[in-house]
Amino acid sequence: MVLGRIYKCGMGIETYTALDSTVMAIHQWRFLLIEHFGYNTSKHEAFCRVLGLDGFDTWTPDQWLTVLYSTIARFTGNLVPAMIADPHLTSFEAHTLVVSGHALEPLIEEILLHNLPGRCFMISDTGLLCLGAGPADGGDLICVLLGCSTPLILRECKGYYTYIGDAFVDGYMYGKAIDELNDGARELQTFELR
């Protein structure tokens, strides 16, 4: 099942990278998000879910947005002090980074350095937000293949497809595509992989 084609693809993060490079990539990704969706809160919450691979189900989307954006704003000030971040991001900087007595900056740093290397942020032509394999490019397909636990990125090559990598697709990690197939909203397609 095709979920969409990659419309916008952010810069990839190298497999072994430092936090400052990761923070710069996140800024570029946010600018792609803002360029496409503006400051739509639900899209920024989805962006934060994508960066965290939806691993914080005990927090509300608003809490995760606040925690992640305030941390990125602080990291930016510390790692790249000459950079002027947009006012939307810096508005989160004043928020406290303590939840249940635990400082969150080390946790967020670990999450970013674990989840993001070798990946890039993508927006599909259907408006989905994704985090996928670094070599992904505009026009590649984002698909759910029967039997696969995660969506995949496929590239069309002269009538067949090549595997590019896996993808985290916001909203499609827990069987939603199968539900849509069962409801008739999606249809099966056949892909020849080489």
C-alpha cells in the first residue's frame, strides 16, 4: 500500500555525528515544516513525535512539544550561540526542563543522538511527516508492505523498485494502513523489488 511520495526531504544526519550537527539538521527540518505548514500546532506536535519516534506516550503531545522545543532552543544557545533561532522556537526556551524531579536535557540529547543518525526528515505529498533512511529523496514511495513491521521507502527504477530503507511515519506505526485497507480507503499494490 502506498502512503504517498516524498515531497520534501531534509538534510540527512550522518551515522556518527555530534550534537551540534544534529541540532543544525533539526533546524533545517523545522524550516521545511514551517515552509509547508506554518505554525500549525498539531503539525509541530507531529514533528516532535517523529523526532522521538513516538516514544513518549505518557506525555501529552503538547508536553512533548514543549519539552523538545525548549531543549532544542537551549542546545542552540549553548552550541551555536551566533545563530538566531526563530521567535516561535525561542518562545519555548523559558519553560522549565524538569518533570517529576528529573532534568530532561540529558534524556533529550540521548534520544536525539540515538534516533536521528542515518536518517532524514521527510514530508510526503499527502502531508505525512516521516523520519526515514538518509538516502531517501524526493519522489520515492512511502509504502506499507504486508508482513513488514514498519513502512518502507522504495525507489522506482525502470519498472521495478529498490529498497531504500525503513521509515517512521507519524500515525502509521500501529496498523492504521491495514485498518484503512480493511475499510476500503486503501488498496493493495504489487511491487517488484530488486
